[in-house]
Amino acid sequence: MGTSLQGQVAVVTGASGGLGAHFARLLAAEGAAVALTARRLDKVEALAGELAGAGHRAMALRLDVADAGAIGPALDEVEAALGPVSILVNNAGVGGEGLALDVAVEAFDQTFAVNVRGTFIAAREAAKRMLASGVAERGVGRIVNIASIASQTVLPGLSVYCGSKAAVAMMTRGMAREWARRGIAVNALAPGYIDTDINTQWWPTEGGQKQLKGFPRRRLMQESDLDAAFLMLVGPAASAITGSVIVIDDGQSLPGGG
């Protein structure tokens, strides 16, 4: 087990699978106590059991970040069980597929409630607690928002999703500026396409295969491709990094297609 995050307490939203579960395992392997949150309690309970079985401190909580009023109490529960939160990974997100002329208002609102408002409230509630507990004063507060290459480039048929992730990227910079002298580093990762629950049914289709062949390297990324940047942003190396949106996309957003 690594020790770079020994003594830290991390919260991961959307930790029931995919990137969230992957990030939780990384944090635990580096010594952090990890609180796993998601709407599907059975999934995060299973992961918490896996981590505990490997000798890590972990707990599971049901949390829907679209319920803004539930986020603060969830963080209080984490702090009561594990100690002051020093790392927040804002990973919870939904897709928001559909052409602009066809997307229902309800679908638009749900995408922004989770991807934008949920990210903002979770970051704000975590920051409040980092400031109150002394975590920020020690300069170890870390907030990592999971954006997407959709925050940087147009993805056809995903205007709502692109808008939500662009908002995440800009909110990251805004919060980083506000808290720059308060000891909290706020950054974002903007991954390219990885086979996750949100998109796994798309890639075997004719359209998915056509899109894949348009990528410069004609492949999907692996979750592990994000590891180095992620661990940099949650750990001591981020002491001089804040307000950054780091794109890791295997060249997928480069112009010109494959």
C-alpha cells in the first residue's frame, strides 16, 4: 500500500462503478480513508467491503447529488465516522444525450442538476468543512471535479452534456480563484472516451464503431490512463496546482479525425 495519502479522508461521489470505483481503489491504495457515495447503496457497500477486506478504511453512503440538501449531512456523517474530509472527488454524472431540438426540459434539468449543481454544492460543502476543520489551513484540501473532453470540444448529439461539463470546467476555475489563498486546491480532469456504464451500449453499434475509427488512435482509453494525473491532483504534488483543467483523451479531441 502507498503512503502518499496516509491520514487523509476522501469522499468519492458516483462511486458505484466505472471511474468512481476506480478512483476509490486508487485513493485507498495510497493510504486514504475513503467514503463511497452513490445512489445505488448495494454497489458502494460491496466496494467498501472489498476495500475493508484488503485492510483499508472505507464506508458506504447512499447519496443522490441531485438532492442538494442531502450533500452536507452526508459529509457530516463521513466526518463523524472517518475524520475531517480533505479530498473530494466530484465524479457523479449523467449523460444528457439527445439533439437540441428533441431534448425534453426534464432531461435538461436532470443533467444540470447532477453534473453542475451537484458538483457545485458538493464542492462548496466540502470546502466549508475543510475551512472549519483546519484541513485548508494545513494546505492539504483537494477538490477534483471530473469534467470531460465535452467541456472543451463539441460532441455531436450531446449539446446538453457538453454544456454541463463546460460549466464544470469553468466552475472549477472560479472556485479555485476564490479559495486560492485558503489552502484548497480545486482542479478538474477532462477524460476522453472510456468504456463506462454511461456509454457501454454505444460502442458495439454501427455509429459507435464509426466514431471509434475516427479517433486518431482508433481505440478507447483505459481507466488506468488517468491514474498519474489523478494522484497528482489529490496529493502533495497539487500544492502549486489549482484552477487547472487537465485533458487526458488519447488525442480524441484533435481535429481531422482518423
